[in-house]
Amino acid sequence: PTIAPTPTIAPAPTPEAAPTRTASPRSYLMCRPEYFTVSYAINPFMNPDAPTDTARALRQWDALVGVYRGLGHEVAFLGPVPGLVDMVFAANGGFTVDGRAYVASFAHPERRAEADSFRAWFAAHGFETHEPASVNEGEGDFAFAGGVILAGHGFRSSAESHTELARVFGREVLSLRLVDERFYHLDVALTVLDSEAIDGPARIAYLPSAFDEAGRALLADRFPDSILVSEEEAAILALNSVSDGRNVVVAQDAHDYIAALAAAGYTPVPVDLSELLKSGGGVKCVSQELRR
Ligand code: ARG
């Protein structure tokens, strides 16, 4: 009788494992949208003639606060001011690193009065406050990415503010020009996923076409391992997401971005901020990270 050869069992091909991401506790400054509405238009999302639902904005915002707390993050609150309808977009009021706060100087007169509340809050909470000499909208246009600061200009913050940033924080500033009016702030064109990456430089996600050629080249060179997002998903503010290094709080309709995040080892945490989208803002816009 012929003896069948012993079958050799080939090891199953192991799918390339996604790296394990590590979360670190964060602190966010937020402002409840008690007076939220759209009463003027300073970006292409805003239509003062379309109805808004403040109660719905409040419910969505309250749910986001619950999500942050559930992830173990700390949330600090800035009191809303009647008439300042955009104050819920707390990211725009300043930028903090190392216990220093660079206060915003808003581009549009409709929002200028907000800066006083932010300045007072930073001063009362132990930050060394730095008065701006140039127009800038804080964390709307500035992002902390693994020791360097990414800074946008072109629509809101001035290029001069980037020079001030470098002086105030003593860190390298990568200046990026935004070229598409729908992506008028850096934080609607780019997300920092790991501010201190475990396996190399900070990882980011972005929409290349939001930047000029020099900006695209700089991002490709400094952040070769990035997640690129489609214009369609960027337009629902997919990139206006907030990461703690592992969990990424993101617009729930950004399906492709959510899938790309999961494939890269992150844990997407989808939320609905559709009411605030009417004003051109999302998750990141309403959350200013506090770095002490
Ligand atoms: N309506 C606000 C404005 O145009 C939205 C700000 C959104 N904030 C942000 N960080 N992108 O100023």
C-alpha cells in the first residue's frame, strides 16, 4: 500500500497587525451652546436664513461632554455670554502648551468680544497669558504635534501670528497655507492623531487639497505615514476630530475615515454634532485642549 505523505500544514498568513495605540488623559476647555444660533455668515457653512435648534445643539454638546468623561478626560467650562453665538467653538479662543496661553485675536468683528472671556479664564486658571499682536484664532489654526506646532493661515489666522507662536512657545512652527474656503481653519483640514507617537513622529490625518503646494510637500515630508481623507468627508468636518492617542472622537457620518482609523489601530468614537455643523464647526472646534 502506498503511504500518503504527511501533509504539511502551512501556517495561516497573519494579517499585518495594526499597532496598539495608547491613550493619555486630556483636558478640554468647552463652552455650553446656550446662545448658539447662526445669525451671520463668516464661513461657507453658515446660512443665517436657515433655522437652528439651540435645544438640539445643547443635547449634542452635552453628549460629547459625556463621551469625554467616559474616556477619562477632564472637561473645564467657560461661561457662555449672551449674544456671542459662536462662543461654543472654544478651540478658537486660544492655544496652550507648557502652561502658556496665547490668546486669540479674532479675524471677524462678530467674534472679537469672545477673546476677553478666554483671556480671563486662562489667567484665573494658572496659565501664563500672552497677548497677541496679530490676528489668530487659537487652536482653530494651531495644532500641537509631537513637539512641533502646525499652524494654518490664509483665511483666519495671519502668517505673522506664526512668528509670535514660535517666540511664545520656543518650538518649531510649521507654517501651512490653507487655500480652500470650505476648510478655513487648520482644524477642519487636519487632525493630530498621536501628539507623541510611539513608533515615530506624530501621526496626522489630513485633506491634501486644503493646502497649497508647499504645504502639501511639507506635510508629505514630515508626516509620511498619514491618513488621507476625501474632500467629501472633509466637507462634513470628518477631520475636525479629537484624538487622545487611541480613541478618536469623530463625526458619525465619516464612514471611510472611521474605517481608516480602525484599520490603523485607533478606536473611533462616532458622535453627532450635526446642529453645530450648520455653523461650520464640529468636535474639535468645540474642544480646546489645555496643556499645562
Ligand atoms: N461659526 C464659527 C466661525 O466661523 C465656526 C468656528 C469653527 N471652529 C473651528 N475651530 N473650526 O468662526
